[in-house]
Amino acid sequence: MNKKLIALAFCTMALTACGDSNQADVSLTPNGTYPIVQEDSELTLTLFAPLRVGVSTYHPSENSLSARFAKETGITFEYQEVPLADSQTKLNTLMTSSSYPDVILDHSWSPSEQLLYAEQGIILPLNDLIAEYGPHIQEVIDAYPLVKQNITMLDGNIYSLPTVGMAMHMSSSYKMWINEDWLENLGLDMPQTTEEFTEVLRAFKNEDANKNGDPNDEVPLSGSPNGWNTAAHNFLLNSFTYYSNQSKYMYVEDGQLIYSRATDEFKDGVKYLNSLYEEGLIDELYFTQNSQQLQQLGNNPGDTILGSSSGGSIAAFLTLGNSDKWLEYAAVPPLEGPNGVRNAILYPDYGNMSLSISSTCESPEAVIRAWDLMFLGEENDLFQHNLQGEYGIDYVDAEPGDVNILGDPAKYIRLSSNQEMDGRYWNQLGAWFRPPDQELWFKAKPGGDIEVVLYNETKDKYVPYQPDPSLLVPPLGFDVEESRELIDIEQVLNTYFDQTFAEFVTGKLDIDENWDSYLAELDNIGLPKYLELYQQQYDETVK
């Protein structure tokens, strides 16, 4: 064991001892029984709790889930509510004080930040607590190796409980959507290759695809650099190389980390994008418009003028409730490039690290026992109350004949939208487990259901082209010094890339003439050191 880990292990042992000494005279029920706190005893715990979208308060007098959680656990929870937009700033300030909440929810700490707080004696290691008091948490962690790898820090400890489980469509949420009505109008098939996609875009541009008599009002392809996966180039470059923001634009080949943006295959992909731009097939506002402007294009009053756009959902580029325009669009499968490359971007479920316990917590075992209820799946629907609202109000039992998005019998019917559930849910706050089939429990909406579309398009068109997870660079932990060095390099690297990439695509810079100088500048910024640090940590973590 190296000196850094010896020091951290020593600190962890000291921290555990300190945690034991903080125990007050709280009477708990036997492990595995609920409520957790005996009737003649009291336990109050403070929670740092960012207000999720659609949630105005977690106070149990105004939130039925909070009231239920307190009743089932016997614990009085005091929620330190902060606006979501300011949560990280508020938390950073809080962590520099000497008065910490007992539980920190939705902290979004990096591995290095967690190690730093552990070294400072601020947060507790959870391994032993989970093993003794969280059997369902342990079961989920053991069943998801990628989650276990992600939440286990360099010293071998777990400092955060995860959220586990995501909808099928989130596994490949970088999709391209195309107006299928336009394809039918022009007698075209769904494109399968980059060449066919180019031909379709040309037809959209030149042949009055929306059949309104004006051949010049169509925008063949648009997008935005800052919407929900609306940067179309990320989708298209996967016809040339594996290109994913999830892996920080790296992939693994024979155990070596490759930076996609410095490969010849990437260069070929940029040339393809430039050819689309030069022909006027990509919206000239592509690199400058924001997601709201893209929505305005998709929501154009009257005739539809947008031929295609990327997005995590059709809702990324038009408002679903405004009209039935969204029904015109279908997902384009990953396109095969000139060299046979055909990738869907894969977002594995690594588990977001979402709950930590401070060393000042009076009863950390009670925290683990309480949140173990959120990992029970259908045995206890607390997790569903968190995500879907209150049973009997926001969702009810399905009727005979009700079917889910696959046409199989449904268990429940949704009655409320997220905007209608304030006061009855937490909108995914904290740690929880969503069973992998949970999205199949609900009745499909009649007359067009976006959830049906997202599920089927992902399953049929994207899952077959998802890469093996071994190709991906998983989340890796670094010490504080390494993290600072990586952040410094990454910020300059991304700033330089964003500007140069846009100039390559728009033709302001010729990529053949400037490729060598581009690579030289990447090296000058620090790409070799960046890859060295990632390779070293990858080797220690994965190999």
C-alpha cells in the first residue's frame, strides 16, 4: 500500500472511532424492523436537500412523501432546503464551516472531493454500515458491478450511496430524429449510412419536403451545442470513431486510452461534417443558437420546417404538448460510415453518488436503515413515491385489459404529470433503486405516447449498436493534486477544441492544411499529460 493510501486508511480508522464516540442515548428497534426508533425515544437528523424541479418543499406538513418517510422510520428529518441552481455553491460554503448536516443529499461530489472530505474527517466510510444495516442496498450494489466500481474510492471505501436504475432510452440518449412524413412525401427510405443521410438532407433542402409550395423554407438538419444531446455532430462522428462525452472523448483499444479528437478517423468525420455544411445542409445557426432557439424552430407555427435534429428526446427540439408535430418524427439508427463504423453512444448505469453521512451524525446506522427502504423495489414503493408521486392520487392500479408500452399487461396507470405532483414526491432526490423493468409497470397513453416511442426506438435501433462497456473509460478517481491538474488541462483543451472544431466544420479553417498544427496545439496544452494520468488510473482501477 502506498503512503497516500496508508495515510487515508489511518484517517478512516480514526474517523470510525470518532463516529462511535458520538453516539447518543437513542433507542433503536432491532435491525431489520421498522420503525427504526422506539416509541419512547427520539431521533432528529438534518438533511441537506436541494429543491428538485417541481418540488417546492420537503417539509412533512406539506409533502406526503416526507411525512410517510418520517412515519415509517420513526425519525424526525429536518430538511435544509436550498434552490437547486445554488445548491453546489451553498454546499461548498457549508462544507467550509464546522457545522455539517447529518446527511448530504445530491451533492455531486467528484471522487477526489469525497476523498478530501474523508481525509478531513468530515464524511464517514459506509462499507461496514451498509453490510450490517443495509441488506437491500448491498444486494443492489453487488448486482451492479459498474456501480460498485464507480462508488468505491481509491482507498477501498464507499462514501456515498448511489442512485441505481434508469429508463431504457437513457442508455443511448444521443439520438438523431428525422421527419418521417418528409421521407414519405419524397419517396425516401430511412437512411442507414452517412451517404444515404446526405442524400436525404439534399432532398429535404431542394424538393419542398413539407409540400407547402415553398422549396426554400425547409431546414434539413439543425441542433444546438447546449441542449439535451442536441449537438448533432456527436451522433454523426460515431460513424467514424467512438466519440462520447461520457468517456471525455476517450475510448479503450487493447488496454490503451485513445483520445478520439486526435485520431485520423475523427479527421474523416470532421470532413464529412464540413461537406454537409458547405452544401447548406446544416443550419448556419447550428453552433450559435441555444436550446430555446432550436425549440422555436421545431415549434414553427403552421408548416413544419425542421427536417432533422439530434436530441435525448423529440422534446429536446419541440414542445410535445403544443401540437401533434412530434408524431412526424422517428429516430434515425446509428449510421454506417464509409469504413463500416456504426456506433451508438452508450451511457452505462454507473450509479450517481447521491448520499453521504457526516461524521457528526448521531446515528449513522439509522440513516442506512432508513434509506434501505428506498432499495426494496416493489416490496416497498417508497422509491416510486419519490419518483412517481403518491399511490392513489398520482398513479393507481391498472384495469383489466390495460397494457404497457410493449403491449403486455400493465400494473399501474399514471394520472399526474410531474408538474402536478408538487407536495407528493421528491423528484428523485437522494439515493434509491429503480428496478430495470419499472417503466413497463405503467399503462401506455392512448393516441401517441413518447415513452413508447423512446423505449421502442432505443431497443430496436440503438441497443444493437451499443459498444461493449470495455470500450468505455469508466469514471475514475484521482487525488486532489491530480484532479486540479486534469481540470486545468481539460478546461483549456475544451476551449481550444470548441473554437477550432467549429472553424473546421464551417470551413473557416481547412482541416488538411491545419491538422498537424491542431495536433501540436493539443500536445502543447497538455494532452500527453492528461492521457498519462488517465491511463495510470485506468490501469490501477480496471486492469
